[in-house]
Amino acid sequence: MCGIAGGINVKGGLDAGPGPSLQVLRAMIGALQHRGPDGNGFYTDRGVGLAHARLSIIDIAGGTQPIHNEDESVWVVFNGEIFNYIELRRELEATGHAFYTRSDTEVIVHLYEQYGEEFVRRLNGQFAIALWDTRARKLVLARDRVGIRPLFYTRTHDCLLFASEAKALFAHPDVTPALDPIGLGETFTYWAAHAPRTVFKNVEMLPAGHIMTVADGRIETRRYWDWEFAGDFSGGVEAAAERLQALLVDAVRL
């Protein structure tokens, strides 16, 4: 399952103040230890910090996060699974990218090198991603198309904080939990609050199929994927059933 947490100082620029300290990062990821009992990893840079709680599944020996690219200019923590990582790795190696692990996580940093923020469109899987670009001084948060993996965030006076669960945000000394009655009402009505709203006041969830960037003090969120219902059933019910079966078989194969 894994868990991710971290934050960035939103004042931006070279004068950005400190991000979450290593002590705070340890407290935040400690609240998610049930998601990743096999170890913790941390990365800090000026104004930013990433943390990861690992459940080891792919590349048990070498896949410890955060993962970086060849020159350590891009770092990532990730919760989820990339189903097409083997195919993506072959494509990236063919264009000259060098890998140091066998994990599905590493394809993310090289895809970002190759395609920038459009990297997320090439991922087939379920994921919550936090990626730090040291050159652009940019944090990228991304959530899978249908929101299988959660990603919460909140603002303090200086920082934007993110985590796989809201309880990790509350481990930060400047964040106090309080109920949002509208979000609570939506939960009782629809089973869950409608993203970005949550049941907690001042805590939001990155909506499914969205990407957020934080750079130079600006926070921007955009949708990268949405449902499409073409309604193309010209072949009848049997043809539609065969197409659905082929899609399900391919999904299970991956």
C-alpha cells in the first residue's frame, strides 16, 4: 500500500523559507506506518521535504524511496502500482535513460525527464505521486485517473503539506483537526465527501485525474483526464460484451 507525506514552502523563489524539518517529516510518516511497515525514506532540499513509508513488493532489495533520476535532479515518492512499467522502462532505455533499480517507481522520474508534466498521461496504474524538480524548484502532485489512491493536502502559514491520509497532516505542529460539517454531510449522503472537499476543515483532497504544481509561490491544479462515453455500440450487445471481455482480460494480464 505504502504512504507518502511532505511539504513545500509556498513563498517561492530563492528566498523561500524552510520546509518541514526532518523531525516533522518523521512524525508525519510515522502516522502512516501501518501503510508501509518495511521502512521509511526521506529527502530534504531548501524549502521542501519528502517522506515515504514502504510496503515492499517490487524490487524488494533496491526499490527504497525516494527514488531519483541519473543526476539526482528529480526525486519522487509514490504510493501505488504502475502496471505498464516494464513497457515504459524499455521505451525509456531505448532513448538513453539509465536505471539503477528494478522498481516501477523509477519509471516516473525518467518519464518526467522525457515528457515533463505530461508524464502522467503515459502511466497505466493506480497512484499518488509527489515529485520534486530541483532545477525548476517545482513540486508536482498527481493522482490516478479514478482516484484509487488518496492524496490529501492543507496549507499552513508558510507551507503546503500533503499526505496519503489526513492524520499525517495533523502530525504537523501547525495543523489542528476540525470537522467540516458540509463535508461530513456529503459523507453521510454519498459515502464520501466530493473532492476537493473532505470531512476536515481546511484539508482538501486532490481530485481524481488531477495534477497540482507548486512553484515560485504559485499553486496550480488542472485536470489531465476525464471520463469519455462514446456510446459506440453499433455492433450490438454481443460485440460490446466481447470488447468488454477483451479489456478485462488485458487489465488482468497487466
